[in-house]
Amino acid sequence: MKIGIVGGGFMGLVLAHEISKTTAHVKVFEADSQLGGLATHYDYGSFIWDKYYHVILPTDNHLVSLIEDLGLENKLQWRRSMTGYYVNKKFYPFSSSKDFLLFPPLNIIDKMKLAFTIFYGSKINDRKKLEKITVKDWLIKLGGQRTYEKFWAPLLKAKLGESHDRVSAVFIWTYIKRLFQARSSAAQKEHMGYIDGGYKTVFDRLQESLAKRESEVLTKTSIQGITANTKGGINLEYQGKREHFDKVIFTGPLNVLEKVSSPNLIDITNNKEDVEYLGVLCMVLITEEPMTPYYVLNLADKKVPFTGVIGMSSLVDVKQTDGKYITYFPKYVTADHSFWCKSDDELKTIFLEGVKQLYPSFNETLIVSSHMHKAFKVQPLQVLNYSEIIPKMRTKNPDFFVVNTSQFVNDTLNNNSVVNHIKDFMVDFEKELKFTSETV
């Protein structure tokens, strides 16, 4: 049986990996020159590392299981990580119970309310009610105004930028469930992980695994058309060719799906209100010396032009980055933000001014190189009643399937969630493969 997969991001390749374990042969089509999508890598000169920052949590069971399945468990490194907060022009650690108790911006009552909010949020299982209240209103209701402004607002800003007060409480609920479980139950200290060589190591191994199972991966190959074959199966049109597949799975965005697929394959019901997406502008500095001791520095300062500081080298051994230090400065913005109209050099100038504001003694001569990465659509903005806004999509052909991030309604967008969704999809898809084989 021959399976076509449109999209060579993390979702598409993991899906291909799982399907190739069956008797089916898989062919993956990726329009870009590199595989991986948002998880792809970048050549920083003397080393290659992730284009955008990624981390593995101890509770990412599905992702860790995939890493073990690929035989990369010896490449998985766990290290103590630290979280910091920048409040009132001062830096504070926030990585342990002791840091929590000593956190000066909050008084003892605020801290009790914060602890209650985290505990209460981790016990909630039904998201429906949380969809109807903004995250700001929900957090203030549970923990008070001061706790929100000094603790939650910087964290939300780091994840969502200036749109952080427009999302529903579902966002922080999923965040609480995932991130705050990353603490070691024994030491009550945060531990996070990474793969030697970054995600490039994972994608290289995925490609090797597919090749061994006689499956293919094509890059720089855009799909121009997806149509039903009159004798069964699906046709994919690309580079002037038409190729037949027994089944095709589409993993890209819905707006691309609508452009390339035949109307008789899908039925998309759009609501009056469009889904709004956040993009990211991310400056990366490669330096001779470390810039921050924290993996995540949350910022409670509206004057800083970026929404957080990710000190990757506080987690990743500098041997991985040729003895240099890598720090990410992301800013999450909506599609209409003025920064999209600025050049990379203009953005670097703005961001570097923010770096100097945070670190007045920072010496620019220590910068080895600077890079500006942009991604226009990173994640949907989960506004109020988000599950009612997203387009309802169904396939009208038994040989055509869609698996993409638009289906992430009750989950945060991360690689562990991607693997989990694929495993859920495979339960039914393997039955479909078995049924098709038997009928043929």
C-alpha cells in the first residue's frame, strides 16, 4: 500500500515514521528546502542548532517515547534549569520552593493565592467553562490583581506578547498542567532536557529510519493539486507530475488545504469570525560569554521590545555550540503588527536597545553574530469560545485524511502534543489500513 503525506514538519515526519512500521510505503512532500517546520535547524556559523528554542520536559512522555523508539535515548540530556523574573528593574530567581517563598514582589497572602491558583488549575479537567472567561479575569478572580501583575502577566506576555490579555483561561490551564509538572517530585527543582545536536538529530534519524523502510522524503516539492482518483485512492500533482496513492494525509494549514484540494474531498465550514494567529520575531545572539543564568526570563517591563529571554546555553552544554553561548529574544505578535514591515537590521537595532536596557553593562564586542528569525503563523490565538470559532472540517473521501494543529483545542502547541495526536490518529488509521488490505 502506498501512502502520501503532504508536509514534512515534525508532525508529517513522525506520522510517516509510525505508518512505515506497517507494511505500507510512505512518501513525504515538503515545500521548503529543510524539513522540520518550526522545529527546523539553522547554521549559526561554527555550529548548527535549532532555529527557534525548544525544550523537553520530564512529563513529555509521548515525545520521550518517540526518542527512545528512534534509538536516541543516549542523546537525551537532562539538566537542572532555572526560571527568572524581571520585575521593578530587578532580577529574581523563581526555580524552587525557596525562591517562591522569598519572591519579594509578592507578599505572603499573594503567594498563598498563587499556590492555590496553580493547585486549583491543575485539578480542572473540563475546559468548557474556562473558554468563556479571559485568562486575565480568571487569574485575578483566583489570585488577585497584584499576583496577576507581578507573576502571571510576565509569563503570559512571554508566551503571547501584547495579545496575552485577550485569550481565554484555557491557555493558562493547559500551561499549568504541562509546565508546573516539570518539577522533580524528589527535589522540587525544575529539570528540562534536550537532544545532542538539537532537533536536527531527530530529523536526521527519522529520515534514516524511513529510508531503511523504503519510504521517501522529498524537499523543495510543493503540491499543486489533490484530487480523488476515479478508481479509488488519491492523486497528488507536483512539478508537472501526477502520482497515485492509496491514501493521502494532509498535515499543513487549512488555508493551504483549501487552495490545493478538490472541493469534493473536503467540507470546511468557516465561521463569521476568522481564527487569529500569532507569529514570532526572534533575535538570536551568539556571544563569547553567557548573557543570563536563566533558561526562561519572564519580563514585567512593557518598555522592553521583546517578550522574554531564553538562555539556551543555561541548559545546553556549550560543547554543543562550539564553546559559544546562544540566547533567544522572542516577540510574539499578531499579523497586523508594525514590526512585520521592518527589515531585519531595523529589528536587530530595536531588540539590541532592549538588551542594553536589561543588561546595562552588556558589551556588544562579545557578540559573535546576530540573527533574526521570523515565522508568520506560529499558533492560533485561543480567544473566548475558541472551539466554536475554529473552522469545522471533514473529509468526504475515505482515502483522504487531515491531521494538523487546527485540531489542538484542548492542548498547547508543543512537540509532545504532536506525538500524542499522531498516536491517537494511528489507532483508527491502522484499522483502516487493515480493512483496505483485506478488501483488496
